[in-house]
Amino acid sequence: MAALRSDLKSRDQQIEELKAKLEALLKQQPNQNDAESAPGAEATAELVALLRKQIKHLEEQTSSEEGKISKLRDENRSLRTNLNAVMKKLGLKFQ
């Protein structure tokens, strides 16, 4: 579970970095009327689209990992409960 948490933290950092890059690009973009005539406007628009796609992908991965962590927590809780019950039956104390 620690590895999954570490992956989530890393992914969150990547998302924040990409969002910052996207914001910077959007601030640099000329207004809509000048967009077609501005050099590099098409490349900037493609880069913006690529960054948005990558951010969405990372957010989807984060959501999936959060689901896995939640499932593991539930399984862990269930196993601890079962183990505690067995230990009680045996007259032992579970910590």
C-alpha cells in the first residue's frame, strides 16, 4: 500500500506540474482573432491539447489507484477482524 501511496503522490505532482505548464501556455496564447495569423499558434494549440489529454490520463490513473487503495484497506480491515475472531477463539490476544 505504501508503494501505491507513493505512486499517487508522484502522479499528483506530475498533474500539478502539467497544469502549471498548461496555464502558462494558455496565458501566452494570442487572442482568438489573432490565433490563425500568429506564428506557432497551431503548435501551441496542439501542445495545449496534448497537455490536457495527459492530465486527464493521469487523473484517471489516480482515481484507479485510489480505488485500489480503498479496496486493499477494506480487505485488510476484514482480515484483521477475522484474525481477531480466530485469536479470541484460541484464547489469544491480537494486537
